[in-house]
Amino acid sequence: MPMHLPSCHWIIPRRVCVALIFATLLALFAACSPEPKGPTLTLPPLPWPSDALEPVISQQTIELHHGKHHAGYVAKANQLIDDSRFKGKSVEEILSATREKKKYKDLFNNTAQAWNHAFFWECLTPEGTARPTGALAQAINTEFGGWKAFRDEFIEASLSHFGSGWVWLVRDKETLRILTTANADTPVARGLTPLFTIDLWEHAYYLDVQNRRKAYVEGVFDGLAHWKAVEKRYGTGEL
Ligand SMILES: [Fe+2]
């Protein structure tokens, strides 16, 4: 004769029974939901050997810049993100949500610096590509009145920027803009599309040219800028 097990509400009140089932389902759901794995940021390898940008940027500067400064920002940013409600969010989401928020000042600064440096390395090439062509060249002509005028404005913006920061060429909807940002600030957090940047922090050039920021900026702009990569970003919108 088959044995019938009593349903649980014979033993436990129905409300408790429902609560137990609900709690079990919640626990099962939590167990199945993947926890964000791994750090939010990683230190990308340099896209070229550390001595490849000489003589404009020395091997010593690159190794300190990438191995100490950039690595430090990545480590600190990951630590702060892990302890925040932003774990599992994309870097772009984190930057947009934390910019100009006093509570997240350190988190923003370190995350932005990690992003900016990873982008900066991709803007440089030891092969020094020729000036932009195609749609980007046309946009530069339209916006700035030609290559020389664009270069003059970019160098001037770099030199007149006070203190640490970054100089950028960005796409703002259908127009191009040159702008500088102070300290760690980044156009990514403002909904702009960065196309090219040069790091204006002294750690980027002081060992090589001391206080001659102009020599560094001109050397990078004329000899190391990866215009082919900039053209691609302009065409696709992908960073
Ligand atoms: Fe830097």
C-alpha cells in the first residue's frame, strides 16, 4: 500500500511553509547567479618594447611610467572598486557614475588614470605613422582649417594647461574638439569619444627633458602619434 507523506503545512503553518520555500528559492538563485570574477581593471602589456620610443621617450621613463605609475593606479582602483557597489560594472559606467562625486574621489581618480594610461599607450607607435587621411583628415580640415592649424592648436593647448593632466582630441557628436583635462579627469566620463591623447603629467617626460614640456609634446605629436589608430577610432567609434 503506497505511503502518503503529509504535506508540510500539516506540520508547519502554511505561512512559514511558504516563507521557507521562498527563502530556499532565493538561496538557489543567489547560488546560481555568477559573482563578478576577477579584477575590474588589468594592466595591459605595452604594445611595443619598452625602448621602442627612444629617443623621444626613454626606456627608463616608459618602464617607470607603465610598471610603477600605471600599475599603481590599476591596483588601487581594483581595491577601491572591490570595496564599493561598483564591483561588476564596466569601467566606463564607473567613471560616469563617480565623476565629481566627493565620496568617490579616490575611486574615480585611480580608475580614470588606469583607463587614460591604457588608452595613451595605444595612441603611440615607434613607427610614427603619417598624417591622417580620408574622413579624419577631412574633419580636421573642416574643424581646424588644416593640419598646421590643428597641430598649432593642439601644442598650444598642451603648453597652456596648468599642472598635471591630459590633452585630447575628441569626437563630440559630429565635431572634433581639442581639450585638456586636469589631473585624472577623462572625456570618457563626459560622454565624449577620445581619439588621441598625450599624458601631460611630469612623470611622462621629466626624466628625459626635465621641464621642457614643449619638446616632449612635439616629439610625441610629430614622431610617435599613431594616426592610423586614430583614424580607425574616428571611423568606427570603438576605443
Ligand atoms: Fe602618466
